[in-house]
Amino acid sequence: MSPTSKPIASGLPGFLDPSRPVSSLSIGFWVWKAILCVVVISCPGLGYDTSASLLPFQHNEVISYPDTKHLSLPIPLKFVRWDSIYFVHIAQYGYLFEQEWAFSFVYGRLAQGLASLFSHADDSSGVTQVAAAAVLLSHVSHYLAVLALYRLSVNVFGDDTRRRRLICFLSAALHIVCPGGAFLSAPYGESLFSFLNITGYYIYSSSCIDLSSNKHVLSHAKLLLAGCLFAVATSIRSNGILSGVLLAYDAMWQSYNVLSRRSSCTTMVRLGFTVISGCIVALGLLIPQYLAYTSYCMDADNLRPWCESLLPSIYGWVQSHYWGVGFLRYWKVPNIPLFLLATPMLLVLFLSSCWVFGASAPISSGTVSKTTPVLSSSPASSLLTQLAISQFILTVMAVTSYHVQIVNRISSGYPLWYWYLVWHALGASDTTQSAKSRTLVLFVVQIMVAYALIQAVLFGSFLPPA
């Protein structure tokens, strides 16, 4: 047992036992979710935006809105804040307005399907039951993402030593309290995206392990399944396309081996399955674009401006035209506080990517030296490099082209930074440096918890930042 791992293990609450990972993570997850839900539900008033209070009345042909000052919202509608209003509206009616194409149709359909299993709500529009279904979907998705991250960590690092078990367990535990906070409990796509994306990584890593064991048919099948999961994740959030980096990376090396004549028939077959899987991922982005094109661009007399582009994309148009998203368009003086809010997460994402690129941090070994590589002997360990590439691209895009503050929630679906924090929490060879690293990481985790609680208050009160 590593001497640096003992303080971390002994500092965990009694119900968090790494020797019983699934039950401990389950208890920790639902306790944390209960706390966040109590905070959101207890928030008084409607905040500065009363949109959620008007949802139950939007079905009326002649709308007569109530006095929102004295209106009491049903509990599920207390979670309908900011963009979740769009998700709930899409779940009820589909895409009615062009700007709604910025949000996932798949998430709305799943919420609607789940809502149909519920008894009818008191309001005739059914918005309460849709909101309740969406909240349930987000909770279950987040819970399954925690378990998927644990299994992914086991594939990458193994669990045959106490240190490795702690890496796997603590990484999954960090996902519970990640900065996504209340957004991972509300009708948002982040929880479902995290589940699909992380599960895709897990299936992909299992495919690598099976391939090394000469289980070729099973490995190829898992590779295609991983592509399907990444495609659905991309349909939830467009940044899911970055998971295609894994397949592009593999295809590049496999193509190099083929062109250099160092390949076998097995390599050529693997390349074929990799390309097919990559094409499946691309469908997650292309199919919604095709559906939008057939809806808006088939009538020559009423073409929208984006229809005449060389590469027509409703998503790019909506993000730019309605939401002001674009290269450096968010770099304005009033947005400086939002950049400051996102800076800690951006820094962690950047450092964790560099940590892998440097290949000098000993994750999986019990002893440490400067020459110990970051990669373990597991066939799935090469995933770290591919994850570092996609995460680094995400970081750059968040700084230059996104509403930067959303990085605090979209980062939840990327596992590398959890592993980075856990490795530093477990310490390195130098005792003094280990203590400093451990103290810093524990402070970061405390900040994450505090931020999530404060964010829940702001979220429940419909107050920024979002």
C-alpha cells in the first residue's frame, strides 16, 4: 500500500468504502442529489425570469397569464430553469421555432416517452409530468455515468492494488460532485451526454482489451457499439463529435501501418471497422442537419439564409444568429466575470491534458520516478492520449468560441481531469510535494462542493450565471 494513499482513504466518510465501490458510490450519489434537490426546491420566488411559471398556460388558445407574484410552482417546475425551458417545450411539441434546433431533439423525445408512463398531471398541458420525467432522466443518467466512469477507470488502470482501486473509486466519486451541480439534476442534456460519452469510452476500452486477447469478433462489435453511443451523445451535445478523435487516431495509425506494409490482414479489417464506427459517429451530427434541411430548405420561395450556404448547417446558424456564439464573439468586457468563473475548470482541463502529453506522471505504479510513464500496461491505457487530445480541443473551443461558463457543466462528460486530480491527491514520491499536491487537490474538491451548493441556490432562484 502506498503511504500517500492512506490519508485519502481514511479521510473518506464512513459510508464511502472503496472495497464496496458500487454500493458506496450509490449511497454517496443519492445523498448528494438529495441535498441539491432540497436546496433547489427550497429556493423562494421565481427569480428575475418567470418563464417556467408560464409553461402550464402556453397551450391555451387565448392565453390568460396568472399573477406570477403569488404563483406556487409544482416541484418539478422548480428545476425548469434557463435552457431547460427549451428542452421541456421540445419534449411536448417538437421543434416549433428555428432557434430550438440548438437543443437536442433526442433528449426531448426520451423525456416525453418517460412522461407517458406517468399518471396525468393536474395541468392539462402535461408540462409538469414532462418536467418530472426529464428530472428523473437526468438523475438516472448521472447515476449510470458514475458507475460507467468507475468501470472505465478499472479498464484503464486496473484494480489489483489498493492504489489503483482508490484511483478508480475516487474518480467516480468526483464525478458525483463535479461543477455541473444542479444542471446535472435538471432537464438538461449534460447528464445523458455524460452517460453516453463515458459509456462509449468504456465500451471502446473493452474493445481494446478484447483485441489484445485475440477476441477479434467481440472487439469489432464493441467498436461499432462505441461508435453508436458516441453518435447518440453527439446528437445530445454537438461537442460529442470530439469523441471521434479516438477513432480518427486509431485510423491514422492503422493507415500508416497499411501504407508502410507493416500490417496484417487483421490490421486492415480493424481499419475497416474503425472507419465504419467513425462514420456512425458523424451521423450523430449529420442526421439532425438533414432533418432541418428538409424542413426549412425544400421550399424555394421561403428559404432561410443558412440554406444557401456551401455547407448548410442550421446548428451553426442558430448558434451564431440567436445565441451569439462564434470565434472570439464572447470576448467582451461584460463577460469578464464569466471568464473568471470558468478559469478554474479551464485550468484543470488544460493541465490534465498536458499531464498526459508530458507522459511523466506515474498513475498506475506504486513507486515513482521521473521516467515512469503515465500509461499503465493495460491495452486500454492508450486511451489516455486520445482523451487528452479531445479534451484539449474542447478547452480551446470553450475559450475561443463558446459561452465560456458552460465549460463548468459540459466538462462533466470527460474523464481525464478526474484522474488527474485523483493522482495528485494520492501524491507523488517526494513527501513534501505530495503533501502540497494533496492539500491543493482537497482544496479544489472543497471548492467544487461549495460551488455546486451556491450554484444550486442561484439555479433554483433563476439567477445567473448559467
